[in-house]
Amino acid sequence: MAFWFNSDRERGLVFAEAFARDLPDLPFAMDISEYDPDEIRYILTWTAPPDLYRFRNLEVVFSIGAGVDQFKPGTLPPGAILVRMVEDGIVRMMQEYVTLAVLALHRKLKAYIGQQADAAWLPLPVRQAAQQRIGILGLGMLAQAVMERLKPFGFPLAAWSRSERQVDGVDCYHGSDGLTPFLARTDILICLLPLTQGTHGLLDARLFATLPAGAALVHVGRGAQLDHDALIAALDEGHLSGAFIDVTEPEPLPPEHGFWRHPKIILTPHVASVTQPETAARAVIDNIKRHRDGLDPIGLVDRDRGY
Ligand code: NDP
């Protein structure tokens, strides 16, 4: 029985040390050529390696990221379960990034950077936080953690999920019927949805038109959820006031893409949150212990649902 770490060597060395300390009976493989494929029970990877089916005794595929849309249908052996990364490092970084983005949009940072370049000393109107309504698409691990950070500023908070949920201090909406009223009360929209058939292309012209005039977008879900042309049109027409974008399709964007130099867009290269090896190793080791005890791992993916 062995564990295969199929990712970068730098993080692998941190994992190897944690496994040697906390799970010494489980061989830790970074060079798979030294192992009989039948020995491999666990894999940590970003995507499904093309020859995954040769690991006939594979029980668990751990995604090194919080998202699992990169595992295309049919690429995982039916007998193996898929587990997404649920670890404190990802959560904290996402809290930082979304707070940064919301405050930048709330306080018009991009406009002031533009004005500085033009040597223009020009105060712009500012709303109180209590008048800036935040709405999060998604009400999962990351969205809930982000809302905890945004609450103390006094922003009115709402969220939209697939199934009905209740969270203290958050107006909760769900399902297709809940989307329009949720959007209509949202000034800064944050997308923290997994990429599935149900969320592909969701951020489109119709959705932007449903937001109030002057609304802004923070996109940290997945690139394929966003219609780029529709966003640029909504910004250029003035219906949307700004966007903070971390994920695009494709990544990276081509040099001539309209997002790069758009005066109302702040673009980052998919860095909102990155798996931190120290905390991730702890999470994976705990999950292997749970699996050995016959318990479901934390972050078990429902492969039919897609997240
Ligand atoms: P979770 O699985 O914990 O939560 C997903 C949420 O989305 C749930 O509330 C779920 O609803 C909701 N949802 C899913 N499908 C739909 C739908 N069709 N309609 C309405 N709501 C839906 O995910 P996480 O919070 O851990 O992560 C969310 C995503 O963030 C990841 O999948 C990944 O794409 C992205 N991410 C981006 C990173 C970056 O650096 N930019 C880093 C890490 C993650 P319900 O509660 O009803 O199940």
C-alpha cells in the first residue's frame, strides 16, 4: 500500500516530511517508477494522469486544489473516490483576496490609480458600507469563510446556493427562482461557485443586466463561468462600475485580450488562493486516517453533482 504525490517537488518535500512523521507506515512515492502500480492506494494530483487506470487498487484521488472541474468525466476509475482540498491555508488566502477585492471596488481603487497617473486630485462619491450590498454566488466552505471576514465592515450580506440554506446574518437565496431577487439586491457580486454544467457561462449579459446599475463583480470561481464579451460590454456601457477578476478561460489570456488594459478591470493570474503544503499535508493525512477508519473523507466529491 502506498501514496503517490503527483505534483511539484517543492511542496512534495513538505508532504514527505509530514507523512514520515505522522503516517510512517504508508510509503510516500514521488518517483512512481520505483513502485508496482498495484501498491498505489492514494494519489494526490491536480489532473488525472493519462494512465490512471493501471493503478488497479486505487481507492482515493485527492485533488491538490479546492476545485475538481479539471477531472474530466471518464478519467477516474469508477472504484476510486474523489476528494477536493479542504485546508486552512486555502481558506485564509481566499478570505484575504476577496476582502481586498471588495474593499478595492467599494473605495474605487482602480479609478484613483488612474487619476494618480493623470495627476488628478479628485475625490469621488463614496457609499457607507451599510449601503453597499454584497452578494456571493455559492454558500460553501469558501463563501462562508469570506462572509465571516466581510461581516465586521457592516456590508449587508446575501448568498445564493443550489439547495436551501440558512446562515446567521446572511440573506440566503437558492435555486433558479432565487437568482433574480438575489441579483437585484446585490451591489458587489462575488462568484465563488464550482464549475459544473449548472454554473458554466452563468456570468452572462442577462445576469449582468439583472444587477442594479453601478454594480461590480469579483470573480474567483472558474474562468468558464464568465462571458468575457458580456462583461466588457456591461462595463463599457456603464451598467457595471468595475470588476476584479482572478480566473479566466483560457489562462493565461492572450496578450491582445480586452481585460489586460481595461480601465475598470483589475486582473490577477489565478492567485486568489493557493494550496499551502504544511496545512494541506495535515488535511490529507487526517483524511487518509478517516478513510482507513471507514469514515468519509472531508471534502468528498459527489461525482454526479460535479462538486
Ligand atoms: P463548496 O463545494 O464548499 O461550495 C460550493 C457552493 O456552490 C455550494 O454552496 C453550492 O450549493 C453552490 N453551488 C454549486 N452549484 C450550484 C448551482 N448550480 N447553483 C447554485 N449554487 C450552486 O466549494 P468551495 O467553497 O470550497 O469552493 C468553491 C469554488 O471556488 C471551487 O470549486 C473553485 O472553483 C473556486 N476556487 C477558486 C480559487 C482561486 O484561486 N481562484 C481557489 C479555490 C477555489 P449547495 O450549498 O446547495 O451545495
